[in-house]
Amino acid sequence: MAVKFCFRLPRQSSSPVLTNGLEYKAEPSQATVLLIHGLTGTTNEMKGLANFFYRRGYSVLCPRLAHHGESLHILRRAKWQEFYQSVKEALSKIPSDQKIFTAGLSMGALLALLLAEEFPERISGVTGLSPTLFYDGWNIPWSHCLLPLAYYTPIRYFTYFKEEPPYGIKNERIRSRVHEYYKNASLADVSEAAQYGYPYFPVTLLCELHLLIRELMKKMSRITAPVQLIQASEDDMTSVKNSQFIYDHVASTQKEIVLLHDSYHVITADQERRTVAQKMNEFFCRIQGIQPGETLNGEEEREEDACRPA
């Protein structure tokens, strides 16, 4: 990640791209999947999963986290509590008679776990996708360990990381599309943020992520819902240590780690996105006591319903 210092953000070269969250209501439906995108990410990174589960009879909600899709002027001032409030509001929209499964990518995985701790009577199962407690992947520079020094100084308001290859993506075709936008993007450019996420990452948000992690650490031992953790063994941003730490510290009796071997961090859009969806489906079906080859209304899954990329 390249570091950029900016004491005054330039005027926007493009308008903020505000995207609504994804919402698919299945009729009839007995269960809802609540999908949570990552920090500086987009609902688009969860769209493949949303389509997959909707075709299997689930209702699906994927809220846009607070201030995502707005300019960096606004996003850099966001608090982790605002992100969490976004998913709590989404949870409140789900009918009380529905089974609810939560799944989040990266920081979204942490928000999903917080929901399971606060609402144990509502959450039937949690899937953490590339959970991010420690930035210790193979593409993280050694200088990242100096970040805690910035958390408590004014420098955090003026420092930005620019995302660099491989952007959490092993798939060369997808990575090249992201690179075309990121390589020349300026701090003021959010023209394609709704599609690819932000090319720049404010250090203030890393501070908020740090505070969110501290909050989750205090509550992790109280999580009793079934927990599934899916992570790439070659994750470029966060090592398998992250999933193992959660596995070791939650109180869940039903828990598992699924390792992927042909993906990087953004596993919902990478080479093994189909495997991710299938493993999640198997996990949710075990909890409900149904076969993975069935939809919730009892019909057999058709071949053409197989997971397709967004």
C-alpha cells in the first residue's frame, strides 16, 4: 500500500455515487440472509452471494454501510458505531418469524459477529468471510505495524493508503478491471466507487476498525451461535490466524474453518466464489436440518441455478 499525505482534500472531480443496499424478498420465505460488505467496499462485492441465496428461496438483505458511496470528506469522519447501526437497522426490518443468517466480508465479518452477540435469540448462524482482526497478510508492508502510532496523533486525519495490486483479487480478469480504475484515481475521484470500492483508504477508518476490534474482543467469548469461518490460505491482507483466533475464542459448540487455496482476500468475487457460496449453503442447511440440494420451499435445485458471478 502506498502512503499519501493530504492536508486538504481537493475538490471532487466526480459526484458521490450513492448506491442503495441490495434487498431481495422471496415469497414465501422462511429464512433471511443478511450480507455485510467490507470497509471502503461496496454491496457489489456481495451481489453474487445475494443472487445465489435468493435463487434458493432465501430473502436477502445487504445494506450499504453508513457513508459508503459518499466523498472521502464524509467517509473519513465515519465511526464504527455508525457502520454497526447500519446492520442493526437492516436486522430490524426482518420479520420476527424468520430464521436469520448473517455473513460479512472482512470488517463485515466482525459486524456480523457483533450482531450474533447482541441478538443471540435472532441470529441462527454466522459466516465470517476473510475476517479482519490483524492486518498480517503477505502483501501488507512492514510499515503497517507503525499505524498504532498514528491512531493517537493528528496525522491520522491527513494520511491515506492507496490500494495497490493485487487488490485482494487473484482472478486476473477481475483484477485488471479494478486496476484500470485504481491506477490513475485521485483522492477526489469516487466515480466508480460503487462498483469497485474506494481506491484510497483513510487512516481514520483504520483507527475506527481498531476500536471495533477491541469491542469485539471483549464480547467474543459470549458468542454462542453456530460460526463458520471461510478464508483463503493465500489471503494477501489477513492470514488464517484471524479465523483461527475467532474459532478459538467464541463459545459456539458448532463451528468450523473452511480454507480456500486459489483465492486472495475478496473471496466473494474471486476464483472460488462458487465454493464460498456452496459452503455457506451447506452450513445454513445443516442448521435448518435440510439437504443442500433443496430450496427452502422443498423444490430440487436446478443446474441452471448454480452460482454465477455478479
